[in-house]
Amino acid sequence: MEQEKTEITICLGSSCFSRGNKNTLRIIDEFLKENQLKDRVHFRGNHCFGRCEAGPVLKINDRLLERVDGKAAVQALREHFEME
């Protein structure tokens, strides 16, 4: 039985993008590669979550993270995948 993939969606709307999600996207991609998680996730961009005032925004499954940077994204992924 195939394991359900984790949905990771990063906002690439102009507000979140200008506040650092371009760098966060790169950091997440590197984290997924380094930890051999690419086949366990569906990682994609979205144009807007409608939470511009709280950006940058990242969503992991149903968990919406606001004011996220690369460090916060990695921490959230470590928690999600139950890593030390």
C-alpha cells in the first residue's frame, strides 16, 4: 500500500515572494533532498493564500504557517517528519 504524500505548498504571491519565500523555497528543496524525502512529498507553489499581511506563508498538509522563514520551515518539517 502506497503511503499518502505530505502536501507542502509555499506561497509565491508577490508579497510573500518579496518577503523571502524565494529563499525559503530553495531551503525546503535542499532539506527534502538531503533527507531523502522528495518521494514522500508533493511540493508546489501557490499564487496566494489571501494572508498577505501574515506572510510569508507556507502550508504543510492542513497546517498553515505564517511569517515563516527558512529556519522556521525546516523546524516545521522536522516536526512533521518526527526528526531530531
